[in-house]
Amino acid sequence: MHAYEPITSEQDNIMAHLDCFADGFVGTEQGPGFTKFECYFEADSLMDAMKQALARMEQVPGVLISGIELSPRSFEHNGMDAASVLPPPTWD
């Protein structure tokens, strides 16, 4: 999941202290000007997995998700033949 804007240190601290992030199913990747979350959920469908991930993000005030992207590992892990994911939008 791509965050609309980089998370703040306060939001990062909130995530570090919430039980729903303690299981390792959501990890944070940050760089200059971006934050994205790597998510790993067992689910019956992609929609169910996205709902689980987004429900956790609702626990962190002010974090907005601008897009969801499946990595090549996700396609391989889930037995999908071809990637059909658009890159996240750029915000000018």
C-alpha cells in the first residue's frame, strides 16, 4: 500500500505500540518523500486481504492510502500468471 504522504514520527510511534501491527503482517518501507507498507495476509481473496490491511491502517490517525500495488512476489506467491498493476499515481 502506498501512503498519500510520508508518515510522521508520531504516526510511526503509534504503529509501534499497536497490537494489530505486532504480528509482522504489515511492514513499513520509507524513503525520501514516500512511505509504503508491505502486507502479508492469509485471505480467501485479494479483496479480503486488502480489507484486513486497510482496517489496520484505520487505527493510525491521518494515514491515507493512495494506492495498492501487488509486487512480483505477490503474483508468484498467489499463483497469478501476469501482472496487471498500474504504477501509483504521482502527486504534483
